[in-house]
Amino acid sequence: MYKSKRIVVQKGMFTIHGDDQTPLEDIERLKPWLKRIDIKYEQTDIIKAELQMAGVTQSSLFPELSGLAQELREYWKQ
């Protein structure tokens, strides 16, 4: 079975819907497991810093060279 490195590190999943294009949030039986989280733009820098302290970085989410490059750009911009 083929697994993308990115899908593995992000613990990603796919959903299969067939012809049904109903959004997940509109499926009644899924509502107990779904939660919408709205983040104000002003909070994004704080949240990014907290995620970085927890080890969640561009290179941990996107293990290709582009993820590392983005992380280094962000680091040296400070």
C-alpha cells in the first residue's frame, strides 16, 4: 500500500463520498465528532508560536524540502 509521507506525519485520512456531495458538517450522524474552531487573525502569531513550542513546525507537517525551506524562511525573518 502506498502512503504519502505527508499523510503519515499529519495522520491524515480520506473520506469517500461517491456521488453524494453533502458537506460532512451537514451529515447528522457525524455532528457529535465534528467541531468548528474559528481563529481570529490577530491570534495567528500567538498560535504559531505555541505550536512551534509543541514541536509542530512547517518541516514536521510538510516533511519535504519545501517544508524545511519555509520553516527556515520564517525563522530567519524574525
